[in-house]
Amino acid sequence: MSIIANHHEQVDSTAATAAVSWTAEQTGLWVARRNDTFVGMIEARWGSGFAATTRLAKSLGTFSTVEEAQRALEESLAA
């Protein structure tokens, strides 16, 4: 998908949304950033899964895997 900007310049809309980068800050804690801005985190809940939380402390739920929790957070940012 393309967006027309300044009437002559085409911008790819997928490039307009920066990717989320993940950092394992400590055992059981992953922090998400976009453009160096904190956007959320995943916390291991030993024995019950991985809790995803937005930057505003909104719970997105507890997931079976880190990857599922990361995907849920990333999808919440696109909404």
C-alpha cells in the first residue's frame, strides 16, 4: 500500500510504522520499544504463562508463549 505525500512523493505505508524492538532486561522480563520509546512489556508468570502489558499498564492477557504475548502487544499497537 502506498500513501501520497506532498502531492508528488510516494511513501510506503509499511515503512511509515516503525518496527517494535524487544530487549530481555532480566530473566522473565522483555521490554518493547518503538523508536526508542517504551511501548509495553512481557513478564513471565512462572507456571502460568507470559503477561503482556501496554505502556499505560493495560493488561492484554496471559499467553502460553513469549511469542504469543509479543504478537498480542504488537497487534495492540497497530489498532
